[in-house]
Amino acid sequence: MELTNREHEVLELLVQGLSNRQISDRLSITNHTTKAHLSSIYEKLKIKNRVQAVVKYFELVKQKQLL
């Protein structure tokens, strides 16, 4: 599972509780692009939603596979 640098940024903002619009604004990208990054993240992490993304993020951090 290799996330791009941008996908890491999006995932970290998601974990902080930001909405798609807030992530888009923070990264100066469109909402459509944010959704595309999230779809890619979900596929790579084999998850289906934001809650699972947060859980997976902390599991990977704990395993030191994602920092």
C-alpha cells in the first residue's frame, strides 16, 4: 500500500475531522479532486468510508507503516 504525498495530506486532514470542502480549501484543490483522492485512498487501504479510514490510519501509525 503506497499512498502518494498528496493522498497522505488528504488522509491526515480527514483524520483531523475536516470535511471534503475544508480539505479542498486547505490544499487549494477542487472538491472533485479531493473526492478522487479519497476514492484512491479507500481503494488502496481496502476500506469503504471515512470512519474506516481513520481507524486504518491509526492502525498503520501504530504499526509504524504510516507516519
